[in-house]
Amino acid sequence: LLVKAGQVEDPFEASFLLLAGLSYLQAFGDGNKRMGRLLSNEPLLRAGLPPLSFIGIDKTPYILGLIEFYEVGSTGLLGQAIAGSYEMTAPDYIQAVTVQRVPHGLELRERGRIAEALGRLFRDRTPDAGIPGLVNEVFGDLNEADRGKMAEILTETADRASAASAFLYGVTEGDIRKRNVDNRRLRPCPKCRQSPCVCEDGSNIPGP
């Protein structure tokens, strides 16, 4: 099952395969569902995505979904339960891990508007230089210090966003890739100090 999951390109599909498959196979004397929940995060973490969190998940549809899968092979109910939980918990994980610290109180209070602002940023291909203006539009009610902090949050979050997290911001994977590639091309090259890079080896040219 682990080999099969490793062959699945979509990390969400691989995660779901491990979650449902290990629970169904009953490979261990005890703890099969727990092992499935644990291993289901490996494909997500390997792809740079937030892990599944089962804290606060509605246990009734989750358990019924497992039973439905065991009995008739349908993944509909289980998929809905997992997707609903992931939608609620993934943004908080991203906010915390992106900056490698405990989330700033501003992030916790404004997470809804942060997601909205990031959606606009990716759709409009807003470069780093345009983020302060976006902050003034979306967060004009905040004081100057908080707006400065918010600009830092948006800059860091956007730069590290994975294309696979597009659904969190209501954009396409292409929106995130295109914006971040274009934005990195605008940054001065650390070697030649020019923008765009004029080094023969293309030091500042981002990868795909």
C-alpha cells in the first residue's frame, strides 16, 4: 500500500489512499485507524502541504464514512468529512508554519481577510512592491504599525505558498506559480545586484 501510494502523483489522493486503505486492511493487531491517520500525512508533508488534523473533526460522519468504505467501497462520505476538516484547519497551520513561529495575534484575528488579500494578490499577480498598497486597501482600518506587520505577513506567506494550496485562497495553481515566478524575476540578483539578472549563469532566474 505504501508503494502504491508513492506512485500516486496527487498528494491528496495518496493521503486518502493511506488513510482509508490502512484502516481497511487491518494490518496490525491494534491501532489501524490511528496508523492510517498518521501515515496519511506523509504525502502531504512531502509536498509541502499542511497535514490532516483530526482535532475537532465531526466523528459521526468520519466513522460512518469508514463503515461505508468498508461495506460498499464508496469514499463519498469519508471524503466529505476529511475535506471539511482540512478546509478548517489547514489555513491555521499555514499561518503558523510559514513564518516558523507562533502566529502573531494579528494573524489570528485577521485570518479571513488575510486569505481574501492573498487571493487578490495571486489573481492580480501583485508583486512585493505592490503589497503595501493592497494592505492599505484591505486593512485600511488597522493602525500603521499593524499595516506594516500585515505587509510582512502577506509577503512571506505569498512567497512560500505551494501551488497545491491554491484552494485555500480561491485561486488556481497557475495563479500562484505565475505570480511567484514573475515576482522573483523582479528581485535584484544577489550576485550582480541587477533586476532582472544579467549574470551569464542566470543566478536569479527562478526555476519552474
